[in-house]
Amino acid sequence: MYVIEIENLSYTYPDYTPALQQISLKVRAAQKTAILGTNGSGKTTLIYHINGILPAQEGTVTVAGSIVEKNSLNFVRRQVGLLFDNPDNQLFSTTVYSDIAFGPRNLDLTAEEVCQRVNDALKQLSIIELAERPPYSLSLGQKKRASIAGLMAMKPQILVCDEPFSGLDPDVSRQFRKILDCLIDSGTSLIYSTHDVDLAYAWADEVIVMKNGSILAAGTVELLQDENLMHEACLPLPLLAKLFKDSGYQPRTVEDASLLVKGFLKQDKLTG
């Protein structure tokens, strides 16, 4: 099942800079799809079309069976939660609680239903203690959690994130990925942009590789092992793909690679 279908999408900025050129792709439900590319490849522009921030100039974007256009924006934005790269562009209320409640209050829910959604989101993101804090006083990791909580209170079918791990230290990044994994397990579809090939190789289910507003390739993570493709995209090979090239093994995470190496060392001792 596809939650997003894009056909021949093109977009040019007002200064006549072409940003997207004849983009066609399909995104599967309940999977993690990484959009990879260098700065200026069109990742963010593509993401902004998925929930209608940018209107399609040519071609169509279909979300959950509905074409994204002026008359369908309310429906589309209930299906698609968008996480900006900078959470300061997303948080604006005086407290985290009020920020999370803003969306549900615009869904014609009762006060009790709004309260339930906010409390559920606070618990889900493990930020109950931040409820009465002003967003400006939070760390970057806390701001990203608060932003996600605001989206989850809307119960979107699809979560679209622009560089969700930028600026986070490794430990906070791991915690954030666990939170997003839980959302995927509950049926949410995740689409995120990144230039981190190692992260995409370890964590994504499918990848979309972009350059200069065009899609070079789309499919499974194994595409990131293609040296010619990665060279064309001006991206490095994932470190593990490079280390285990031609070995017959394809570990995608450091943990899996460590187990393999330990197995090799153990076998070497037994045969030595």
C-alpha cells in the first residue's frame, strides 16, 4: 500500500531557480523512507510539497488517496505531520502544553478530548515534566520532542521530517530514533530528509537519492552500496558498505558488524 504518490512534479522558485524536475515516486505505508542528497538537491522542497506548504506547479502529489490542492489542504494536513529542521519555527506558545494543544483545539474536539491527546503525547515522548516550561527555555533535543508531541496529538498517518537529527548529539539522536521507531511500529509512515548516508544505511527501509532536483534512484537500502550511484549523487559510500565490500557480508549497523568481527576472531582462534 502506498501512502504518497507523486507524478511528474516540477517546481521553480520565483527567482527562476529550478528546484524539482519531473519527480515521480511512491512511498510505502508504515516504513521509514530516507530522502538523501547534498544541500541544494531538492530534499526540503520535495518535503514541503507533501503537505501543501508549496503547491505543485506541474504534476500531482497524492496523499492518502487525495490530490494535494487548495480544496484538500485541511484533509491532507490532518494526515501529514511536518517536522521542520529548526524546531523554533514550530514552537510558538507560552508553554509546551499549550503548544501541543494548539492543533487538537482546532479539530473541534471537546476540552476533555484535547486534554487526553496532550497528556498522551507528553507521555509518549517522555516530556511530562516539560509541560509547563516555555519552549524557548528547552534544549534542542527537548524542543524536537515537544515538536513531535504537537504533531502526534494530531494523530497523523504520515510523519515528514526535515533533517530530524541535525544538531543532536549521538545519545539524544539514538533516543529520538527509538521514539520514531515506536511510531512506525504503531503504523505511522515516516519520511525524512538527510545527508547522513550511514544513518540511512542503518535505519531506513527504503531510500530516495536526489541530485539537482531530480531523483537518481529509489528503492531498498542496498542502493547505497552502489559506488557509481553514490559518486553521481556526490555522496560517500556508507562506512560499513565500504568496509565489507566484496566480503559477502552486509551488516548495516555497528552492532551487527561488531558481532561479525567477534565471530571471525573466535573462529580464527579455534582454527589457529
